[in-house]
Amino acid sequence: MPYSTADARKQLLESVSEAAEALAAALASLSEAYELLDEATADRVEEQLFRPVQRAYGRARGASTGFAARHGLTVRELGEAPRAAPSHGVKGLIEDASADAHRADAALATLQDSLLPVEVGDAQLRAELGQVRELLSGFDGRARELLRTFGR
């Protein structure tokens, strides 16, 4: 079934917003984990996990806002990220953040693989999606490494 360029742009914007929501959830989990850690470990979590996800979130939000402005669309307001449950413990919170970051990356990979960003002809958005994915690359490995060292 054929679709219009306007429909494709709306679908693309929704996909980027869904990825941003997943990143917001990851940030909420990492923030909660940070509060439960000693200062040295919290600093490592901030540097190795929180900052890259925070930058990816900002880039995703900026990409969606810029794309919407260029094409006369409205960006939907993202709901507040659900509060992470501290009862999960640090390990659970970091695992939750990892799952959310993976979900965001997978959504963006699917979007890129669909060629929708090419079909709507927005080179800037394509570049920004690549930058978000680059910021998320290696997150799982860094999270696993941090978790491996806990309790030592």
C-alpha cells in the first residue's frame, strides 16, 4: 500500500521519539543506580554509562525537533520517564538501563534499515541518527564490565 511522504515523515518522527523515550528510561535507571553507589563507583557509572546515554538522548531529541521544524511537523511531548525501582538494586538498575539503551539502538537500527530516512530525503536526520547510535555503541560492554567489578 503506497504511503505519502507526509505519512513517512510522521512515522519516522514517531520512531525517533520512541527511541528517545527508551533513552529517558535508561537515564532514570542510571540516576537511581548512581544514588545507591559509593562516590568512586558512582563517578565511574556517570562517566562510562550516564554521560553517553545523556548525550544520545539529547542528540535524539534535537534530531527529532530539528526534523519536525524542517518539515512543519509537531514533536509529541515525551512523557516523564518512569521512576526506576530502587528495589532492583544497582545491578538490576544497570541491567534495566542496558535493556532500554539496547531498545533505543534497535529502534534506530530498524529505522535506518527501513531506508525511511533516505526516502524522505533528510540527510541531516540520517547523520544525527548515526551519531546517536555511535554514542550508544559499546554501552552493553561497559555496563557488563562495571557490573563484573562490583563487590570486589
